[in-house]
Amino acid sequence: MITKKKVMRKFVRAVWVFNWFNSCGFTELCPVVGSRWDMERFGMKAVNSPRKADALFIAGYQTPKSIKRAQQIYEQMGNPKFVFALGSCTITGGMYWDSYNTIKRLEDYLPVFMYIPGCPPRPEAIYDAVFKVFEHVEELPDK
Amino acid sequence: MTAIEQEKKTDIVEKLSSELDASVVLKTDRRLWVTIDSSKVVDTCLKAQQMGFEHLSTISAVDWLEEGRFELVYHLWSYKYNSLLSIKTKIDRNKPSISSINSIWDTYAETCERECHELFGIDFKGNSNLTPLFLEDWKGPPPFLKDFNWREYTLKELYDEENPREKAYFEVKK
């Protein structure tokens, strides 16, 4: 029987990440890939195609134009798939709250699995969020 | 600037003034300004290009609200003279329309004009591709107009006062 736990364990074995980063989101999260914080030691890897990815990391402010592309990426990803929203700009518009061209509620556009606040979030916060996914899976019932 | 360079610059100013049939002003070392009538824009740009100002840097617009006019500025760079020529022209703010210069600079001019059209609502006659560049699904007025209150528009269109998360935004001074 395929339980949710089994499906989630597939995801938890290794988290392959597709990044959709606008503006400063990319530069602020580069250290996560680098040797100092090194996300590969947790089995996380940035992949170059959404079809290979388990998780979608969204960072930076999203505009009505860019969120459409994010939706297309999300649709291309195979199940199970999870969206992580990184940073306040992505979640609520952040410091661009009064701009006419930013997204104010990300949950209207994509099913968000985890919100990681911060401007930008520290690498530790990202690992903490991913660790919570591991915990979440262990807490799921076996049946 | 040495004396020889200064002499060269004054030469360009005189040459341009007679060629473009308008008074060219030497603003600083490398900046030349010329103000022309909006009907002569294609002619002037073509002449300037033939004189060596072959690189179109950008087209920018200024909204003069009190005057009721838009000012369009065409920035042309010359590798020959190492100077920037700004061609300025004013058009009516209520029915902003001007001839496109895509016959001279083709695709790049089209992109610049698309931007001006999107942000200021200026119509470029002869440019067939004036589709939105940055703003998709935009229903409001052109956002760069000075009489467009973007904060009021955003609060009205994109926020919900009933939502507890968004309530605080409505208390910000407008």
C-alpha cells in the first residue's frame, strides 16, 4: 500500500532543488551552495531542470510576469513536489509592499509547503526548514 | 579639457547646429543638447546618425505635469566625437503621439519605444510592436505618470482591509 509516509520518504532521501530566484534572492543564497555551508552534505542539490526537482525554492520579489513562469515550473515538476518560500519579499511583498507590480500573497498562486521569513533568510534557516520536513515525515502515521 | 579639445568641441557644435538646423548647446565636456520640434524627430535622428552619432543609448520620457506636456529625450552616442547628443522634443500630454524611429535603429528603438509606451502611454506611430514589456495583465493607467498615485492604487486593488495580515498597511500615511 502506498502511504503518504512512503511517498514522503522518497522525497526525504535527497532533496533536489530547483531555484526560482529573482533579484537579490540569488546572490543572498549563493553561500548555501558554497563550501562554507555546503548544502550537499544534507543530500540537497541544485538541479538544472524542474523535471528532476523535488523542491522549488522561490526567493526575491515576484511580479505578475515572473509568477507565471514559476507556475509553469511547478507544473513541470514530478510528484511529490514542495514549494519553499524564502524571504519576506516572496511571501508578502516585503519592502516592496506598496508596489503596483509585486505579488502580495504567494499562496494565491502556488501551494506553499514552508515559509522561511527573513531578509534574506540565513542558510541555517533554510536547513532548519528542510530538517522540519524530515521531522514531519517521521511523525506521519505508518498506515 | 585642453585648448585643442575645446576647439574641436566648438567645431562639432557649429557643424551640428548648421546640419540639424537647430541650436546645439554644449552642456558639459561630453554632452550636447538640442531642442527640436516633434515633427522633425525622424529627420534629425537620421542626420545625427549620418554625422557619426550612430549609437542609440536610450529613449527616455519626462512628464511635465504643470506644463501639460511630455518631453522625449533621445540619447545618441558618438564613438567618433566621444560625446553624447541628447535630442529633446516636447509633445502634448493629452494625446501623446510621435513618429517612431524604428526605420533608423530598428529593433532596439522598438524596445525603447515599447517601454515608453507602457510606462507613459505614449503612442509611437509606425511601431507595430507596442505590446507590454514588463507589466503583464496591467489594467491601471500608465504607472509612471506624475498624477498616478501608486500607493492608493495598490491598496485599493491588491489589498484586502478585512485580512488581518494586511490591515496594518491601510494605517500607513498616504
